[in-house]
Amino acid sequence: MLRKIAVISDIHGNAPALEAVLQDIGLHGVERIVNLGDSLFGPVDPQGTAALLMERQELVNIMGNCDEHLLLPESSSLTYRQVRPLLGDAELSWIRSHRKTWSHQGLMLCHGTPWDNSSYLLEEVLPGGEVRVKPPEQLEQELHTIEEKIVCCGHSHVFRQVMLPGGRSVVNAGSVGLPAYEEEQPHYHVMESGTPQASYCLFTHSGTAAGWTAGQILVSYDWERAAWAAERNGREDYAVAIRTGRTRGAVR
């Protein structure tokens, strides 16, 4: 039985943040690391990020929407055009090997939702751009076919935990490497964590029927170094988000 699982998500090519998070994970006696995806889609250091992840054979990797995007033959996305030429056959084969979801001991992990890695699980975007956390009753209904007691997702980059009426919970692990972004779909909206710190989630099992407890861990790292790398690659938008946890200009 695993007692400690670390969940990382949405690194977006930020190798300095990932390196700091992996070092912190090493202090907690973690037995398994699960990566919820969107690992390389960013201008800081996608190759360095790939190297850090691919050397860990024990890592469970789940497919994110931006991972799928990098497997496309072409795209108009600026980030795609910056990152895709840097990836070789080894990196692309590694992405193709990612799982859709992963379950263990009453814990289900996915990128977006258990069915769609490009949709938010905890949040919904209203036509005016307001981001609303879904009511627990709505989440309970949406997840009624899922047997696990805890569902952990990523995708929105903001750590949240919502308890459901039936006793289950939904957790978003937050983002390791991109704490804020702007998005045009389904309506223009902003996601902001409000801090430049890297976020990951630590699940600890009690060994009893109580099961898992989830906690957010924030890790400080040299985000100025990461922001400078983004700026050198012509991405002031990423640099602002990395430095502040807030947005200015669209991050895509």
C-alpha cells in the first residue's frame, strides 16, 4: 500500500520550478509521483523539463491538452511554434506513452476531467468571463459514475479542494510552472494563483478507512531566472505570470 503520493501538474516547460519541486518532494518520503500533464508547453526550458521527467522511470504521466497539442503536425500557436521544433523522437514518444487517467486506492487522477483533458472539472466559465467554482451538488452529479472517493485534477492551474455532499472530494493540484494565464475559450477568462511559488499536492494515506488527506505545498524557487529565460525567448507574457502569479497579456 502506498502511503504518500505527490501530484504535480502544469509545469509548462519551467524546468527551474520543476527542479525545486522535485527536490522538495524528496524531503517528504514520497513513494510515487504522478504528473498530470501539460509538461513541456512553455518557453522557459522545455528540453530541460523533458530531461528531468524522462529520467524518472517510476513517474506516472497523464496526458494533458497541451501535450496532445504538441503531437499535432502543425499549429498556429506561438508556444507550439517555439517548443515543437525543440522536441525529438524520444520526447514525442514519451508524450505518446502518457495515460488518460490513473487510479489507486480510492484516488482517481486526471488532467482536466476523467473524460476530457481540455475541460475544467472544478470551474466553469460564464459568458462574461467570470470563473465560477461549481456547486458541490453539480460536481456530485457530474462525477456520479466515478467510484473513487477523491478525484484530483489539474488544467486550471489553481489549487482548490471541494468536499461533495456524498463524502467525496475533488482536488486541483495547482501548477508547478505557470501560476497564471489568460484563455480565449470557451469565453475569454483569466486564471491566477496570485503567487509566483510552485504548487503541488501531497496525498497522505492514514492506513485506515479514513483514507487519503490532501495538502497543498508551495515551493519557492528562482522565478526571476525562469522569467528571464521566458523574456530571452520573446515571451514577456510568460515572464509576468511567472514573476507575479498574475497576468498581463495573453499566455497561450
